[in-house]
Amino acid sequence: MTDLRVLLFIVSIGLAPVAVSAQGMQVAFGGLKQDPSLPVEMTADQLAIDQNDGSALFTGNVVIGQGQMRMTAPWVRVEYATAKGGATGQISRLHATGGVTLVNGSEAAEAKEAVYTIDTGSIVMTGDVLLTQGQNALSSQKMVVDLKKGTAVMDGRVKTILQTGGAKK
């Protein structure tokens, strides 16, 4: 609690950029608030479908769009919901790897990989996560985004750089 008071004091007096480190942090993620029931549009250089496990692998310059949100990655494995008799055609999960970028509005997040579970509206980004919100930047090893609420929780040695607006001209 003392660290929070110190941070609030530093930010309130408007000094130059401030760096903060913590073990876990919840952040407002309003720019990435999204309706997970919207259609998902995907483009890629190549598509391979596996009928045995009900999945599809999109490779090469993969771009996923849902509403205003965009996710890009070199590889995305799409898992479909299953019912008796096979896949239902409804996307269950998207597993993006090889360097992932998630953008909506002025907020952007990067990580080594991301898993988007459509039904819950959650995206779990792992590996060198970097979140930028305007001029502010946060980094950690894991970030769990709740698209329905527009919030995210960052874990794994969180580092924050906050621009206080007090920079000299």
C-alpha cells in the first residue's frame, strides 16, 4: 500500500516519466472492449484444414478482425466447437503464435503468443507482453484481457512507464 501512495504522489506532482515495477497489475483496457459475438474475419497466405481434430491452421501474414479489433500473427490455429458427430462450424479458440499484435483504437499489445477464447471473450497473451496506451507503456510476461469488461490483468514482473505530462518543452 505504501508503494501505491508513493506512486500516486510522484504522478500527482508531475515529474518526468515514471517507471514502476510490480508483481501483478490490473489495467483499464477500455479501447479493447469488444463484443465477442461479432463475426470473425480471417485472411492469410495459406490455410490447412485438419478434419480429424476439427482445426484449421492459417499461416503467413494472418490478420483476424472482429469489430474494430485486429490481431496479426504469422500462424493462427483455429479450433472449432464440437458436438456429437463432429465440429459445429463455430470457432471456439484462436491460438496465435510467432509474434502477435492486438490493436483496437489507440491501444496495442504485443506478445510471443495469444489464445483467444471466443465464448468467454478472453485473450491470454504470453511471452514478453508489451501494452501501449497512448504514451504510456506496460510490460509483463502474461496479460489476460477480458474483452466484455474492457479490463486486463498483467502478471510476471510488471513494469510500467507513465507519462505525467510534466516534460520540459
